[in-house]
Amino acid sequence: EAGVAQSPRYKIIEKRQSVAFWCNPISGHATLYWYQQILGQGPKLLIQFQNNGVVDDSQLPKDRFSAERLKGVDSTLKIQPAKLEDSAVYLCASRGQESTGELFFGEGSRLTVL
Amino acid sequence: QKEVEQDPGPLSVPEGAIVSLNCTYSNSAFQYFMWYRQYSRKGPELLMYTYSSGNKEDGRFTAQVDKSSKYISLFIRDSQPSDSATYLCAMSLSTGANSKLTFGKGITLSVRP
């Protein structure tokens, strides 16, 4: 079974530029999450999708961050304009119907904002 | 107060040592408790899962939950260099469609050969 795919793995941009990250979850997983992990911290939920609907985006900085999952499969997270404090690893995770609610994570997209 | 607090690190131990990793939490409604392991430049992977209070053992790993104290622990016996990673505790209110995980900040463990 293929895992969660993310791209790009690494991105370096100047502040005020824009960037987009892509995620393809495990086939059949209806729930998709974007987490932000700043160096030395645990992952922080940015947005959660159930199919193509948003379940929770309460911690998404909506003035600069946006995310979509138009067809209920893959998803894109965009930052525009980027700030220095956005430097982090952006982790995508998906979840199936397992009773444990286990999240399966991709390897992450590492963003450096200069 | 953060919802989930995790003992600060980093932690360095010799091979073969017993390791104890701990988290406390403030939300008594949490029911599901997990430990994720994250190797450098990789995504987190589920290591242990426990529902409500009690112990769960899997090989060299034991997860312990004390809901009365809002305290969870992960014990690693006979630690190996391959156990060197960041360990994240995580917890959720449910496992339903709208469930989400709240993570601790993680502790980096280094096991010296």
C-alpha cells in the first residue's frame, strides 16, 4: 500500500513570496490533515478535511494560508505572503476507518523563509 | 497551560538502558492516547496506542495511562541505537470522523552504542 505522498520535500523562498504544497493521501482515506511542525515543537493542526469538506480550520491563519481538497482526494496548502515565522515542516496525514484513529503521515515539506 | 505537556529533552542514554518518557495533559475528556516515533527528516509513525487507563506492552515498549493523574508514559526496555528518534505523545477525544490528534512537543532520544 502506497503511503502519503508530499511534494516538494524542500522549499526555500524569500519573505512575502508564495508557496504551495501538495499532498496525496493513502487511497480510500477520507480524512486528510495538514499539520505545521516548527523546529523543536510537536505538530500543530492547521486544517482537517473530511472528503472535500472542511471539518476544522480554527488554527489556520486565514489571512495568509489557504487549503483545498477539491475532489476529496489530493490537497494543496498555500501560503501567500510568507513570513519568517512560517519556516517549518508541513506534514500531511490521512486517516482511514481503523478504530484506533491512527494517522498516517507523509515525510513532510520543509519550508525555509529567508 | 498547554493541553499536552511533554518532558523536555534531549535525552541521551547508553545502549541497554531503560527509558521513561512522560506526558501530562489538562483535558480530562481525552480518551485515546498514542505515542508516535519520528526519525530525522521523516513523518511521525504510530508506535503505541492505548484506550483509556491501563498498560499496553509491545515487545520492548510499554505504554501506560493514568487518567486520574492525567499522566501517560512510554517505557523502552533494552534501548537500542535504532531507538534514537523523537518521541511524540498524542491524544484525542474520540476516533470518529471528526477526531483530531493533539500532540506534545516531543522529546529527542539518543541511544549511545
